[in-house]
Amino acid sequence: MERVPILKIGDILLVSIQVDMSDQTAIQLQEDLAERIVATGCHGVIIDITALDIVDSFVGRMLSTIASISKVLDAETVVVGMRPAVAITLVELGLSLNGIRTALNVERGMELVAASRADDWDEAADDEGTETTATA
């Protein structure tokens, strides 16, 4: 069975899917990624699907499941490199990929993750300020 490599770049895990995803490979990727998020404490996951020519409903659901698992583990998922044919297929299959942001390339995906984390920090600082004001 092939394993999909997971690379750590700063606070982000990069998953570059270069093979056709069998069901077993997809399930193994979900498990491996969840373990890496916990082990590294990363707050972003970028899944590069540039090499995927086609997707089926299983791969679409797998992407959604990975995003849900990542969110529970405090990491945002961004899918990058989606080809037009893949986007059309996902829409035709009725897979909206809830919880997944998309970007055209890895660089833009990293910017989205960084911006999202900055927004989270701003919200946390605002919440702390509100609590401090309320208790003062």
C-alpha cells in the first residue's frame, strides 16, 4: 500500500497527493494526518491535489472528512491545485466540501492559513480584552 507523504513547513502540514487514491490509501492518510497534527501541534493543513486528474465521491468525502478531523484537532484545511475538471466533477456529484477552503496554489493556501490564524489571534485578544473590561 502506498502512503501519501506529509511534510511539515513551519506551522503547516503539506500533503501532496501524487497518486490515484485507493480507498485504503485515503483511510491511511486520514489516520496519518490526524496523528501528525497532534504530534506537531500544527494549525494548518494544505492538501495539494494538482496531480489528481479525476475524483470520485469517495475522494470528495475523504477530503471533507480530513477537514472535519483537522478542525476538531484545531487545524484549518485548505485544498490547493484543483483542476477545473475536478471542480466540475465535485459540483456535479453534489459534494460542497464544507469546512474546506480552496486556493489555486500552495503559496496562496499558506497565505490563507496564516491569515486565518491571525484572525483567530485577533479574536482571542478581543475576547480577553472584553473579559478584562467586564471584570475591572
